[in-house]
Amino acid sequence: MLLQNKLQRYLQHPEFTAEKKKMEFRVGQNVQFTNSKTGETVIGMLVKKNPTYQHVKTESGTWKVPASMLSAA
């Protein structure tokens, strides 16, 4: 029972959920995120995955975006 509780807490830890989010996307997949300056939704293609930022190619150029801000388009 104790081990199950520890595992459950680990799976809910923010670092683990961020890792799951990164693994959720594949290079070549269409993704979207919200531009924090303008509030508009930007749609593009994931071209590179790094530990900190994911590179997303859009019509306006390539953006470095944290995986936590991405969602499938």
C-alpha cells in the first residue's frame, strides 16, 4: 500500500507530467500554442525536440516553445 501511494505521488509530480508532455509529440506532427504577447493561436509543425524547448516551424518562422505550451493541432 505504501509503495502504491509513493508511485501515485510520483506520477502526479510536475517534473513527471512535463516529461509525459514532451513524449506526447513526434517530429513532423502538427502542433499549436498560444503566443503570450498577442494571445493568438499559432499552428505549425514540430521540427526538433530538445530537453527544454521544442522547435516549431510556422508561416512566420521557427519558434522555440516549451512542451507544456504545446497541444496537438
